Amino acid sequence: MKKNFKRLAALGLAAAMTIASLSGCSSGKEPAGSTTEAPKETTTAAGNAESTAAPSQAAGEFTDYSAGFPEKVTIQIPIYERGWEGWDPCDNYWTKWIQENFGDKYNVEIEWISIGRSTEVTDFTQLLSAGSAPTIIFHYDYPNILQYYSEDAYQPLNAEEIAYYAPNYWEKMGDTIQEYGVINDELMVIMGSRTELLSSNYGTIIRKDWMDKVGVDMPQNLTEYNDMLRKWKDAGLGYASDYLLMKSFNFDYSFRGWPNDAEGRALNSDLAVASLSWEPTKAFLKNMNEQYNEGLITPEFYLDTDGSQCKADFLSGKAGTWSCYINQNTLTDIENLMASFPEAELAILDPAAKAPEGEHPQGRKYWPFGMIYGINEDATDEQRIAVWMYIEWMNDPEVLATLQSGFEGMHYEVKDGIKVSLGYTGEERMSNNDNQDYYCLVASNKSYATQEEWAKSIVNANGPKGYEYLIQEILDYNDKYDEWATPDTCFTVPIASLSEYSTELATLWQESYVKLVRSTPEEFDALYDELSQEYLDAGYQEILDEKKAAYDAGYYH
């Protein structure tokens, strides 16, 4: 019954927001869980939220647990299961280290709850339905947080309480939390910091020797890129690799025009659902249709659901591009390529190559925070407070540095001012992502003293030996095009229809976009009109309408 009530409430809220926006009403409320500081101005309705959490309390009204809880408190912390061979995320040196250095000190027992990285929404949903969800319920993407909220997963939070038990963490993240942690006028979630707003190791590797063979420079727009592909085909070299777009729908950024339509972007730009009926998506698909019909991309791209065929085609010399995350393990792939094609020269494709002529190479920025999480509705006061104490402990620079880098002399050595991994594989070894899943509650990236140290460390950590320049090229392009990178709109009320229709629309998207790409150029426009209307009727129009109501009422960032 609760879930149905929330669905009705969300629909009612959407209607109410529309009426409010038409009548020109404004809230004038104070920020959720506001502290004794003067309220800050904000341009969003969420920022003017009135907290229904615990009322403002003086520090003396909170119980001091700095010497530990008088009775043992058990908290359950979710941890990603990523399928790494020989690694138990719930039982290893670092889980024991955390228990010994935090849990034993404060009389807190930490139970680690394994959550599949690729099945996390399903896992959390099942745990919530069974009433056995952990103390913390998290996700990196805000729309999924709103979905958990709509399932009554969270309890309201009190900013003063967080600030009392986690003062240093709150000093760092308090402003961000009060801006983005408010849902339906209540402070509901908090988040870890994020200092890298663009991926520092994702790019498209291109065969520069193929470019040289056909006498072209690095393409600077889509016209030049497609011309290069035609020359590759005419020379019998190969094509650009491509795969089936099934999730993370951020493909049409460079087709949006600049400056782009703020409302159109708010309603249509969403990692969780493709914007089939939006004009920028049509332009993207029309270009892909031309590439497909001319034989410029992977002939059977629609069979590659995970990018494995793209990789295979690149390494076998069939394709001249490969989009991937690059790290030190990529060296094995490069060595395999070089064994077959010793003349191969590699570079990172300039992102401008995917932008129509006259347009800017736009891209998606992360929101200014990392992991987002709230406290289980069923958690006790002591469990909630133990979580605040846990993140305060982890936020300590020495603790965080240890979790992120390990111990000097064992896990790393300092060379040229940066920490260089020693590749330690003993009992105290770190996880495959350098323990990020353990410290993500307070930070999504490693901490560095300067921008220069950060850049050198990123190149050192991710650059395949002898090909570190690939990472540097990615960083250089990020700097060059930072002006045109923007985050998606972050709504601060649940978009109930998004949860209701996204799965069905994902399937319909795959069917529709494959039909469009494989159609003849003459068929494309009429088929696009037909399939986009079908997509709207299948639930996308309801999503647009609900987002429009939230947008008009100012419930977004």
C-alpha cells in the first residue's frame, strides 16, 4: 500500500506543481535541516525546502558517543561485488582493518552486505521488499535514489545531527548536501565528494597509421570524420567500431547545439532512458544511418551488447577505432595488436570529430558529488549516528590516505612527488580499484595536494607502460573542451513514470534505433516519425509531462 500511495502522491505533486507554476507561487521556505547560519539564496524550489526532520537542536542536546556506545551497535554497510577472482569484498584485510580501527574503538559491529555492481538496483529492491536492506542504501545516479525514495526506503535526516557527529565531513560537504540532498522538501540523502567531473581514462583509441596512409589529419568535425572513414573504406583498411546502445544514454550531446535548449535538455537528457523523440537524437541516428549504409561502421553492431566485438575487431585489424576505459591492463591488448600489426601507431580521437561541423564537442559532466546515500527507514537512532561517526572517521586525511593508497613501502613508494604503486599482492593487498568501494561514502576520487600531482598520478596509475601519452591526451582534451561539458538536470522530486516505464522503453529503444540505423536513407524520416510516436505512446510522453511539471515548479538543479 505504501508504494501505491507514493505513486498517487507523486502524480498529485506533479499536478500541484503545475498549478503552482501557473499561479506564480513561490515557497519562501528555509533550507531543509537548516543550521543556525543565515539561509543561503538558491534558484531552486528544493533549495528553499522546509525540513520535517528533527527540529533544530543545540550541541548539548545530542548524546556524546566519542568514547564509544555503551551497548554494541551493529550497522550494515553495502559493498559492491564486482566478480574479481580471489577477492571477497565482505571479508578481507581491509574490512578487518576498518573494524579494528573504527568499529572496535566505538563499540560498533560492521556487517558488510554484498551488492552486485551490475545488479544493484535489483538487489536493493529485493532487500527492501524483504525488509532486510542494509543501514545505508546507495547509488551513484540520482534517478535511482529517487526510485528508492519512492519505495519508502529512507528516513528524514537532521543536518544539525550530522554536523554534530561528523563536523569535518559536514564542513566539506554540507553546502552540497543541503543543495542536492533535499527530496520533496525534506533532507533525505547525503553524498561523497567528487573532484573529477570528467572521466580521466575513457577515450576512443584510433589507428593513427591508418590516418597517415590515407593522408588525413586528426578530424575536427563530423564531416571530416566521415570523410576519413570513407577513405579508410576505399583504401581497404576497415571501419569504425560501434556497438548496441543499451544504457547510459549520453550519445547525442554534440547534436544539441550551443547554447542548448535548457528545458529540452532537462526533459530529455537522462542516463536511464533514451530520448528517441528528441531532435538531437534524430540527428545522431540519421548520421549513424548514413554511416551504416555506406559501410563505415561495424556491419553487425547490433549484435555487440558489451563492446567485446568492437575490441575484437580493433585488435584483429578490422576496425580503426575502439572506445574503452584505458588502464595499465590495456597494455596486454596493445601488445596483442602490435604483435599482429607492428606498424600500428595509436592516438586518442579528438572528441570534436563526433560534433557536426560548426558545433562544439559537448559532453556529460558528473554531478558535483559522488556516491549518494540515505539511511534505511528502519534504522535506529544509534545506527544512524554510528553511520555519521563512521564517515567522520573515514574522512580523516590519514585514514582516507591509508584506504586510498595503502602503506608506504608495502603498497607504494614516492617518486617525483607522487605515489607509485609497487604492485603488492600479499594478504594486505588492495582491491582492484584501489579500495574505492570502501571509501566511496566520503570521496569518489583519490585526494591530491595539487592539480599537477593529480595529473601525474592519473597518468601513472592508468597509462599502459610505453603508452602513458594516451591518458595525457584524454586529460588534454578534457581541459580543451571543459567549457562545453554539462551535467544532466538533477530533479529533486521522484519522476514516478521514469521508474514505471524505463525498462519497457529500453527494450523498445533498442528495437527502434536498430531499425532506424539499418533502414535505407529514403525510409528514415517516415520511419522515425512512426517509431518515435510509438515510443511516446509507450510511456515516454508521461515521463516528459512529469518532468515538465517538476521543471516548471523549479524542483531541479
